[in-house]
Amino acid sequence: MKRLRNLFLLGALAAGPLALATPAVLRAQSGANAPAAATWPGADPADVASIDAILEALYDVISGPAGQARDWDRFRSLFIPEARLIPTGRSETGEHGYNVWSPGDYADRAGASLERTGFFEVEIARSIARFGPVVQAFSTYESRRNADDPEPFARGINSIQLMHDGRRWYVVTIYWAGERPDLPIPGHYLPSPDEGGAP
């Protein structure tokens, strides 16, 4: 299993004012990770006020032209300290695998590439399931090097788990797969015709 994980050093999703302190309830629950939680950046309230807001912030913070530094404190502020980002993929020999990253790992591994080449990722469709504070979002994305590129260079689906603690939203996990010729995105995860997208 470790070998499969190591096959894939995959790229981006597709990877401000920090006014709020990390809630004490999260620090208390962090256990061995309490020091990390205590120093975790607080979020701009506007970024975490709703499901729409936190998903918009997630895509916005990793997007930008070549040469533009990303705000990685803003990025981390969207997550719980123990959050995981899990890209999946397939090697040239057909083996499937994954990586497990923290938000800091993502910034370290994907950040330089995003900033060097330019990267814009947008959500084009979403389906939501919710039970109380727990939300599962299937968020279909398109990735471009420049915001005005006519066609994306990649598409896929982010499976995003969110949590509400009574005050704000957090990203808990992002687990994603890119579209491939043998793995097209199903039509029900694409924009509907009445939204101006593909059926």
C-alpha cells in the first residue's frame, strides 16, 4: 500500500484578514495536535459563513496567475488542523494509488507549481448531502492555466467533507479524482442544460 501511495505525487486541486481565533472546542479535541491547533490561523468570517462561502474560498485561494503568491494562511484557515487532502490517480502501468497530505503538505508540494505556471480552478457543478453538522459535497471542477483559456486542461470531482461547529464551517477532508478518457465524469455530475452547461 505504501508503494501505491508513493507512485502518486499528484498536483493541485483541481490545489486575507484572519479575524477569528480557533475555537476552544477544537483545541481541546486536538489531543496530540493541540500545539498545531493553537497556532492555526483564524478565518475571515466571510470565508466560512456558509457552504457556498467556504467552497468559493477554497477554489479562490488556490487560483491565480503565474507569479502570484497564494495566501497559504487563508488556505489553512478553511480546514480543521487535522484535515487531509487525498489525491488519487493511476500510474502509467495501470496501478491505482493515492497520497495523504495535510493542508501544509499541499501548500509545500503543490504551491510552487501553482505559482510558477498559473492555475485557475472553478466549480462547475455540485451535489450536497447533509446530516446535521456533517456535509458531503461532490464538487465538479475545471482547471485552467489562465482564467480566460477557452478549454480546461483538466476536470474532475472533489469529494469534500465539511463540518459546522455551531459557529462556522470547516473543511475536514478533500478526496479527489481527475477525469480520464476511461473515467469520464457522469452527466449527473455536470451542469444541467438549464444552467447553461452540458447535459
